[in-house]
Amino acid sequence: MSKKITEIPFSILDLAPITVGSTAADSLRNTLDLAQHADQWGYNRYWLAEHHSMPGIASSATSIVIGHVAGGTKRIRVGSGGVMLPNHSPLVIAEQFGTLESLYPGRIDLGLGRAPGSDPLTSQALRRGPGSDGQDFPERLSELRGYFHPAPGSGARVRAIPGEGLNIPIWLLGSSGFSAQLSGQLGLPFSFASHFAPDYLLPALDLYRHQFRPSEELAAPYAMVGVNVIVADTDEEARRLATSQQQQFLNLIRRQTGQLKPPVDSMEPIWTPQEKALIERQLGFAAIGSPDTVRQRLEILLQQTDADEMIVAAQVYDHKARLRSYELLAEIVH
């Protein structure tokens, strides 16, 4: 019997957008405001992503923003979607998230990625030395997990305080088969970034489930799927709001940076037919429209993926419209 969208948790991935005409301080205030509403609306998690040297994203110091959100909310889980482990010492991440879990017990998630979250020059500025290109991700992950739960009798001389002995859920995030396979083999929960890389979604989920081995953390596979969702009172208004995100993807294709732009009435004068095709493919798993349209789309996506949870991103220029989108979504799925 297939699941229904009212039977699985829904969560939020906040890319902390800095919109044209605003500041990072405005973005972080909006992040906390959205998180507080999400707490009331029944969302399960509120995750923030690590990106660097991007004028349109304010969550570069991800663990600090997580603490800001956790301190301003009551129930919702707060975490990283994700922290890019090759950018950091595993010890530092263990200490940071050990501190967060000590401050907000039972509410912190640690989602890990192996991409840099930046361009090569910024990666160099992050002091990422040789071997920090993600190829040693399994070894870094093993070191990180060892700080939380040292092997009995190991006599570890380097310890993560706070961190040691704490049960912080570790998720692997990915947009290809690497993390899908590794999270399955380690028995960890897996989140696929289909909100920007939909092509490999179904094969990655299949790989994760077939590779899964039960662990102390999980007895069965648990897969969360990232989805772009924008809800408005009408299909037309939702499509218009979505043009801000389309312009953002267009910037990425053109290798340009910038803040999140206001919506436009039509993208046709802005993109080429080739760019349009690329962006529509990247947004192939999006759900954009009125409540009825989005409900039907999400039901189809759930049947296709059999997801255990969905995490939603909504790059909407106007904060009130963004709040309204998440409010309408909550009414659909709860």
C-alpha cells in the first residue's frame, strides 16, 4: 500500500537567501522568523546549508546559524543540510555539534556533504590542503564518528569535549551514487539533493536501499528527498514567484553570482531556449502551483520515490510570500 503525503514528515531546507536590496542581517532575521513559524506549523526539521563566497546566501557559518535558530525555536529539529566535511577538521565539527547538542539536547542533526560548497579559489582560501577534495571523505567521516563514540579501550588522546558520548544523528547528503552507497553500507540516513540535481534521484535511492546494512543508528533504510516547492493561491502566482529561483539557476549556468532577484512576469526575454531546457530539467521534480496542484504533484513524487521524508526548499523573493508558501504547504501535508 503506497504512502500518502499526510503520512510522512515534511521539513525545510533554508538557503538563507539574501535578496536584491537587502543584507545578510535581513536574511538571518527572516531565517529565524521562518523557523519560528515552521515550529508552529508542524514541520519536522529546519536545515541550513554551507555555501561560501556567494552574495546571495547568508548561511556560510552554518553551525552559528543553527544555534541562532535552535535558540529561537522550541520543538523543531535544527541541523545542517549540510556541512561540507572536506572544508573542516572532523574534530572541530565534533566540538561544534557537540556544543549545539549540549545546548539544545535532542534537537540537533548533522548532515554532511563532500562537495566544497564553493569555487576553487574560495576552497583555497578555506585552507583546504592536499587530500581535501572529498576523496578522503570516508576516512574523515570515520574520524568524526570516532570523536562522538570512541572505540572501547582505544585510549584516545584527542577527545571532542563537548561531543564525546552524545547521540547526534549523522546524515549523508548527496547528488550522486557515492553518498548513497556509503550511507547504505554504514546504516545511516540519506538525503538526496533532487532540488538541484534530479537526474540521479531514483537510481541513488535504489542504490541506497539495496546497499543498506542495519546499524545501531537505523534498523531499516531512511531516505529524505529534497524538493523545490512553491505554493500560492493560484497556479499563475506560484509560477511568477518561481521566476526568482529560475533566475538564480540561470546565474549558475552563466557562472555569475548575485542576490536573489525579484520575480518577473515572463522569463522568455531573459533566457535562451537552451538555458530554458536546462533549467526546466534541473527543476524536474519541483512542485509549483496552487494547493491542489502542489498536492497532486507531491503525491506523484512520493509514489515515484517512496520517500520516508521530504525536505522542501523555496527560493522566494518576498519574505511574506515565502511564509505564505510554507503555510499553505503545511495545510496540504498535515
